[in-house]
Amino acid sequence: ARLDAQGTIADLNARLDVLARDLRSEQWPKMEPATFELSAQTAKNQLTASGKLQQARVQPVEINASMPFDVPKIVRARKLPDDTPITAKARVPRTSVNFIRQFVPELEQLDGDLGLDVGVGGTLGNPVLSGAGDMTVNVARFTNATLPALQNFNARLTFAQNALSLERFGGDLAGGPFRMSGRVTFPKLTEPTLDLQLKANSVLLARNDTLTARADADVKITGPFAAATVTGNVAMTNSHFLKNIDLIPIGLPGRPAPQPPSERPEFSMPTPPLRDWKFDVAIKTKDPVLIHGNLATGRATGDLKLTGTGLRPELQGEVRMQNVEATLPFSRLEVSRGSLTFDPSDSMNPRIDLEGTSVIRDYTVRVYVYGTLLSPEAIFTSEPPLAQEEIISLISTGATRQELSSGNVLAGRAAMLLMQQLYRKIVKKGEPTESNTAFNRLDLDLGTVDPRTGQQQATVRFKIDDHLVLTGDVGVRGDFRGKLKYLIRFR
């Protein structure tokens, strides 16, 4: 850098030349080295400056500006007065957008180009803009496969008076089109005000092996850039949740039980400007979210409200489960009532209210789950009555603890579990579970005691419907007895 200056404060003549090479950033370690040139001169209370930024991946960015520079006046006001006239121009020749990957390492692929030519006139307090800019992104993909790919994005921005208008701004997120319209006004050059609207139709929010989430959106962003307000509606559509659970490894001896999360889940945007933005967004399900898996099916609907600020967002509302059936190792649990209730005071820890019924052999078991997501509690009841420990054993193994004291019964339970796993993996090949398959209605017990003879037997049960059960017993001597039971349950 070189500085030459002479004269008085009231009549300053000075020239500053700066040349900075090999510029790098610790924040962006993948940024290519850049070169910045600046030449500024002040004479007769007028400041003129020109600069150029050069980097291997970007066409040279040129900046030119001029404005009054009355040092005594600036010192008295302790700032540049709002009525200071300004003339400035910035130009970015048509260049590839691939350089953005230096600053966003999560981008795996980025193809497109952009160009900008904008001028600023008027005063600092009342700027007058002119010019235009455009950007095209053919495709953008992230290293995180959960995030959707952006395709066919096209933007055209125009600058006029004190506003930046979005003439075109839209593209596709994995087949779902979105468009943003509106403008950004500059009552002061340093204080932009937003008036934007985002509309989307079935855009993909996230997709991985477990979740596919799409949504329609109609959201407005208004107010000062530093403290904007976000309002509108988001509707989940064409979404599903798929989770297959492997029962055998979970039940292996010596395998540790699943542990609760070590830290409370938190959702916050602590970085400005989103930190101070205010939210009032309704989140609903246009179509129920489908739940599929080898052990459960059903649907979920929600009616939530996102409020608060970016730093402390708040969720209020309810998510309800409908027609949910869970396949346990030796029975099925039908959820008659299930909901998650979100409270703004603890948005990431909703209250649980779930009631389910399972018919296991001649027992009707009811499960009640309540409390919060981080501290759930459960109550089990049965008809005929059993102790809590016996009910849990019946649900998890299909037999009471007394019955499990026989090694043959335990072996039979393990064999049945293995057959279920092989059936789902080989025959069904990972398809969602179905409640009416013949295999799900079949139950096998080995080593049970025949109350008539006191000897061990093998028992096969086949559930024809909710009332008729076909039973066959084979004793150790080969004698066979078949029964057809009609069940009547009293509530």
C-alpha cells in the first residue's frame, strides 16, 4: 500500500494505492487466492475510488465510486451525512457460478452462470438504483443426499429508483416448482426492507432412506432485513416415512439396550439476520404423511403453528396418528388414539397421548403411553388380568414368564421369530407389513403343557378373524386334537 497526502484537513489532497495478493480466508479454506487492487483519491473535498477483485474462478469484479468528502463536516456529524450524494457502479462480467462452491463446501455440483451491472446514484439516505443482474443454475447438488437437487433455476433482478425487484426468480426442487416475487427497497443504502413472497408446489424438502417430505408453500417475508417477519402457510403433501426394524439383532444376548439421546434436541438459528426474524407460519398436512415399514403402517396428520423468533422458535399444535398398526414379534398393536401435542414453552419435547390394543392368544392387552417425548411412561392392562411384568413378557415374547421357564417354549418363540424375519426378508422383500397376511395370523408354541395330561405339546393357532380361531395340538405321543374357538369379548 502507498499513501501520499498534503494540504490541510479542510483542503486535503491525498492518494491511496493498495495492492493485496494471495488473499485467503480461514473461514473458507477452499477459497482460491485472490488479488485486490484499490486506488482512491481525494481533492477539493471530492473522493473518487476504483477497485478490482480478481480470482482464478471469477471474471474480474470492477467497482467505481465518487462522493463528496468534506472531512470537517464528517467529523462534526461523526458519520457520513444522509444527504451525501453518491455515484457508484459495480460490474460482474458473465461468469460461471461454480466459484460459489468455494464458500459452500456442501455443494457437490453446481453448473450455471451469472452477470451483474448495477449503478447507485442519489444520496446515502435516498439512493437511486439502476441496472440489472441475472443468474442461471442448470443443476445444483449437495454432498448430503437428503437435500433435494436444484434444477432449472432462473433469476432476473432489476434495479430502479430505490428498489431491487425480482422480475424472475424460480426453479425446481426435485420436480417441485417454486417461485419468489416481490422486491427489496432501500430507504437507506444500509437498511434494506424486504417485501417478498414465496410460492411452491410439492417441492422436495428432504429425501433419504427413511423420509420423503414434500410441501406446498405460500410464505411472505416483510419488514427490515435485520428484523423481518415471516408469515404464511406450509402444507405437507406426498410425504411418507419408511422405517424397517431388524428384530433379531435387537434381541441378541449381550446387545446393549437403546439409549436415550444424551442431549435435548434443539432447533435454533443463532446467526443474524435470521436470529431476529419473527415467524407466524401455519404448518398443516394437505395429505396425511404415510407411515410404512416392516413393523408398522398408518398415517399422520398435523396442525401446527410456528411462532417466535429465529433464536427461539416455538411450535404449537398437534400431530395425530390414524389407522396405525404396529407388528410386534408375536402380536399386532392397533393404535386407537395417538397424538403429539406441541407446547411453545418446550417445542422440542411434545406431550404423548397414545392408546393401543393387542390381542395375544386369549388375552386382550391395552397399552397407554403418556408423558413427554423425552420422558415417556407406559401403563399395561389386560383381560383376563395379569401383572404388569407378565403383560410385558406376553407382548414381547408371546408367552408369560411362567411359560418361558420351559426351555422348549423359549426355543419355540425364537424359531417363530426367525421364521417371521425370513418371511419378511425373502418372501415380502422389505414390503410394508400387512395386517391380513396368513403368516401374521399364524402362531406356533412349542413345549407348552397340556392341562389335561400334564405333558408337553406343540400348539398351532390360526386366527381366521377377530372371533374365530383354529387351534391344533400335537402331544409328545403323536396324539392330535383340533379345536375351533369362537371368542366373545366383553368391554
